[in-house]
Amino acid sequence: MHLCIDIGNSQVKTAVYSGTRIIGKSSWAAIGPREVEKIKSDYPQIKNVILCSVRHDNPDLITYLRDKFPFLLVLDHETAIPVENLYESKTTLGKDRLAAITGANNNYPGRAVLVVDTGTAITYDIINESGQYLGGNISPGITLRFRSLHEFTERLPLAGPRNDVPLLANNTEESIVSGVMNGILFEMQLFIDRIEEQFGDLVIIFTGGDAKYFDKKLKNTIFVDPDLIFTGLNRILTYNVEQK
């Protein structure tokens, strides 16, 4: 069995794999020895662990994982991966982005794939039909946009995301919601259109907690995969275990 730990900006997610199938998932505000011990007691057959974190390394957690499991892989820019990474600044590439692209290539081999991850930031990443990761872009996510309007102005209230968003609003809060949600939607649609002009037959995958606000509002065929990063992490872990 494999344990995949994904430490994001706002929460921690874990998945336990038996082969290529998820048999258990959990979410945590933070993770340490106590939380891992709980997972270990529920799934004592776990042998291999991959840790993916966009935060600063936690030496105590890494030491604990190395002590408790036969094999630990801490994902970084030097980790062997089953795709070709053409990103120029590999040391600053978000590990979650790399995992998502690996998951996309695993699920759609031989296809060009655009991955849109709608988390704290919205990331757009492309892997071509030859399995080469070409890069992408990063923009602020929903929460960041709402908070910035509230925190960097004197009077604008803190609004939040909704599905029923007007194009034209007649009060301030509705105007904020319309500006943020429609602004992201228009950004996504234009970026997808431009990428499709370049790559033609393109698979588009949305992942991340805010995908539900946009996937059905775009004119393109969108596949929503909430476990795409886990798929990539499990694939990377399997790839490295096979090379031991």
C-alpha cells in the first residue's frame, strides 16, 4: 500500500492507495505524527509514502515518516518522474503542479492536456502528447481575490463565491461577486481558447476545491478530477519504488 500526503496552502489531504485504487482519504488542517499514526493504525500494510508540500519542510514530520515506513519519497525538483519536465526554474515549480501534470499524463497518455487547478491560486499547466511538461501560468484564486478587495480598500465588504452570479449588479456586494467570479470565468475561457488554437485536440481537466463554480459554465468539454494530484503522486511514488 502507498500513502500520499499533499500539504497545500490551506489544508492537508491524504490518500491511501492499494495499487492504483484509492481505499481511504482524509483532510486535515495540519499533519504531524499523531495524524499519521492514525492513518497507520487504520492501514498497517502501508509500506511506501510520498510527501508533497507547497509549504516549508517540516523536519520532524519527515524524520517520523522515515522512521515509521520502509520507504519515504519527499517530492522535490530532483525527484525522478515519468514525464519530461521542461520548466526552466524547476526549483520554484510548485510540487502540486508537477503532481497534477503527472496524473494527467497517466490518465491520458499520448494526449495534450491542460490542467486547471482551482485552489488558493489558479494554475494552468500544459503537457503535450509527447509527455513533455511545457509550463503554464498562475493567477490569484477566488478567496485571494475576494480578500484583496476587502483588505486593501477602506469600505468594500468581504464577499464570497456563489454559483448564481449576475453579469450586471446594482449593489456593491453583488458587484464584487460579479467582478470576481465573472472575471475568473472570462480569464479561463480566453486562456482555454488560446491554448486550443495552439494545441488543437486538447483534453481539459479541472481539479481543486473551486472547480465546481466554473466547469459547467465554460463552452468546452471539461473533465473534473478531484483526485488528479493524488493520481500523480501515486504514479511518481510507484515509478521511484520500481527503480530502487
